[in-house]
Amino acid sequence: MSMTKEHAAQLADKPAIVCCRTVKGTVISSADLEDPAIFPDLEESGLITITPETLTVGEVMGATLKIDIDALNGLTANILDGVKPKAVTEAPAAAAPVPAAPGKPSTAPSGGGVFHFKVDKADGLEFSFPLGGYVGGEFAGGVIEGAQSGVEDVSDEITGTLEKRHFAVKEVRLGDKTEFANGVLTIRKAVVQEALKKFPLIKKMELDVITPEKRHVHTETIMDVVPIATKVEGEVGNGITNTLEGTVFMLTGVDEEGTQVHEFGSSNGFLDETVVYGRPGCPDADEIIIRVHCVLQRLTGMERRGPMAAHSACDVVVQEVRNVLKPIPAAGASKVETLNVVKRHGRPRVLLVKEIMGQGAMHDNILLPMEPAGVPGGRPNVDLGNVPIVMNVNEVRDGAIHALCCIGPASKEMTRHYFREPIVNLMADDPEINLVGVLFVGSPQVNDEKTFVSKRLGAIADTMDIVGAIVMTEGFGNNHVDFTSHIEELGKRNIKTVGMTYAAYQGQLVVGNQYTDTMIEMNKDAGGFESERLGENTLTLNEAKRALSMLKNKLAGVPIEPPDNKWSQSIIDANQKAVDAVMH
């Protein structure tokens, strides 16, 4: 796999190995050289040998080969004419702390210099991180690309506000009437029969309550975890939302033959063993679970209509709770949260890209329903052609995504995940960047469609005047094709991009490009596998911090070294400790 001229310039200090049989008289160019990214694998398999005599890419460019050589041989001085001398670089002087511009707020801690540590790409990336923060368009240690220091004032403009009122639930009961009073939620048992009548594909439906101390009970595969929230004023993303704390809905399902409704791995088993409690998309350790179990018509579990009917039937029950939650006065709230959409003028404009499943059947999501985390009124991204849809941060935080996807449970982002997405909250509240929005793009099944949606993503990015982006995807395998394509489309536009995915041992990337050079690993399974424990390998605040730190480093122009060849959780743990030391 030869390199482009630009890629070779970036790797001038790497060993020079020819990619193909090369004949006498050839003037060495980037097209003759193998990409160093794959050298570790080639060395491990014995296909190449790098010795102290092997010249670097920068030394051999433009030199003339004196003999014929076979593919995957290193270039040495004795077989070339016109070898360039190796460049000698002086060590840069330590960067002094950058003072805040007059009249502009400073968020930088005291001190300057450079802090050297590793940040991972599946198995580790090493780079130097400037100590200090963003000050008047600069990091302490270097100017951040895209910052507008001296061009426009550093100011914040609030363009939207969402008020979330939280009401605490102490107990959940099943009874004859749905009501909420004095911290006790009662759900009418007969609502299940009404849901069954609306969705004939659901042959049986059960409703039960599971308290934290009684979780050692068997469960079928977990299809979704849904927060309970409703609009009091406005639409999803603005106005006022009432939400219940201390309880969530959990949807489980099988078909009439007992086949689990899942695609890659199932989370059926004992409930206290199959869930990683406290993950953004999962129940918390002290929460009450309201379980809705659906038995689907035979053989419809892997068809689009089967899971859709189960989610819709479950939403009938949730909506009955929403209806009694709407009129509760604000005085009864245990907490009131004000969330703003902020344009941070004078800070680098960045975008968060979330690739979601869109391959049909159970691989789908509902966008922008009428109620937070609901189903009715929403648009399936498959029906929209998986094209990119841009939302503001409050739409995401107010439940604009209902997850239908049934991928491996360890990396599946439940509906609740989007309702409290860590990276959205982190980026939205960071005063050093201007998060312009969250772009959702579906992952189609057909390669031509993958290319189409990636190109649309690039075209949209062209109009946004962004300088940086974080691209993340749930799951692994097929969707990595478009995941890496999204990163490439942004990279070709000189948009500094960081990728986030589960890879580890089982989900290693099978495709890549020159722009997939800064990646964050989301695996937390000790062996690097799909563990079938719900939420284990989904994004948490830790990965969000690593990704944002890496993006800031990239924007500041700090060189980032290639990753280790093999995934290692110990490296990731060390990286996390280092990031936590400089990012609170």
C-alpha cells in the first residue's frame, strides 16, 4: 500500500521500505514506498526487517535506485545515489505561559510548559499536551487552530434554553389507576391490554417492577432502557421538561418460539449479572426498574416490524406515565436544571459526529419524536436515507433519539444514553471550544450508500466553518467502513478529527486511512471482547475526557505519535490517569 506525497512528508522520519518490486534507475517517490502504519504487523509476520542501515523516507525521496530490488525490502545508502542527509532538528525552547488578553477572561491554570503522556488509539497514542488552558484564543504552550484571538471578542451568546424539572420516585406500584403523588408512582395494570390491542404483532405483554435488592431474577434480552420524561412547554430541545428520577423503563423481548430479539450477542440472563449499572444508558445501582416484556409473533424478531411494534407498545405504557407527570407543579421538583445552547464566539468551532445504526431490520433509530425519548412523531433514520441530520445540544439532551438498535449489548447505546450523553454535556459546557452542533448520520448496509452519506457529511462540514470534530460510533465491524470514511471526508478538508469506537481485540478496525491517526478506545472488557453485559463498552465520561483532550492537542498542533501495535488496557488506564491530572 503506497503513500501519497503529503502522507510521505508527514512520515519523513520513518523507515523507507519499497511497497513493490522496484527496478534499477527508479527515482524514489512516495508511490514506491510502503505505508509505515502497517510495519509492526509486517515485522511480526517476518515479511520485513528494519535494520540500523535502513534509511528514512525523507532521506530517500528523489534518490535513484542502483539495482533491482523486490517488494518489502528496506532502502540503504549502498544501493542509492543522491541520498539526502538526515535533517537535524533543534529541541524547541520551553513555552512560556501566555498571558490573558486585556479585557478577556482567562480559564488557564497557572504554569506552562509541556506535559508528556500517552493517549490511546485502540492500543495507545503518545503525544505531548500543553499544560494550561485556552486564553484569549491560545493554549498556554501554543496557539489553538481556529481560535479568533485579536479578530473577535471572546463572548458567549445563549441561543436556546431548556429547563428540566426532576421529580424523585421512592416507590413504584402496579394498581388500578396511573398516578404520581408523594414520591409514589402507580401504574395502571390494564394499560398493557390496551397496548396489545394496538399492536397485533405483540402476542403477549407483561409488566413488573424490580427493586434494586431483587435483581437476581432472570431476564430475556434487554432491547432498551428508557427514561421517563414529558414536555410541559415547547418541543423537544426547548421549553420545559418534567422528568422522573429514581426509576426507568426496561424493554425486553423474545418471539413466540423463545428466540431472543437480538442481533450480535444477547443480554438475557440474571439481571444483576447482565447489566453494568451506572453506565449512561443503563439503570443506576439504586434505581427501580419498570420492566415491559414483549413476546413477538414468530419469526418477526429479526424483521423491522417486530422490534418496532415492541418499542411502540412499550411507549404506550410510558406515555400513560408521562400524562400524569405533565401537570405536576414545579414546586414539587427535587431539582431544577437549566441547560443552555451557547455560541462561544472567539473559540474554535467544532462538531460532534455520532454514527448511528441504519441497516434496516432492527438496526434503526427514531429521530425527534414528539415526547422526550418517545416513538410517535419521530422519523426513522433508515426512512430518511441515513443522511446526516444536525441537532443542537439541547435536542439531544432532551431525548431527541429513541434507540431501536439491537447490536451487541456491551456497545449498544440505549435510549437513555442519549438523554444523558457524557460527551455532549462535556463539549457543550467547555468554555474553550464552540460546539456548533451534533450531527447524526446513519450507517447503511450497502457500500455505495455508505460513500454517499459520508460525502454528504463532508459537504455539510464545508458549510459550518469548523476546524475540529470528534467522530464516534457504537458497535464495530460493518459500520467501521463508513466510520473511517467520515473521518477521511473531514480530514480531506483539513478538519482536525478524533475518532471514538469499540475496537480492542474483537472489534479491531479492518479499514483505515491516513486521517485515522487519533483514536479513542471505548473497550472496558478485560479480554477485549463483546462481553454481552449491557453498556460495558459504551462511552463514559472517561473516554469523553480523553477524546476532548486529544482534539484540543490536535488543534494546538502538538505532534501525535503512532499507536502501539497491540491493544493494551494498561496503556489506556495510564492515559486516563494522565488526562484526569490535567482535565477536571
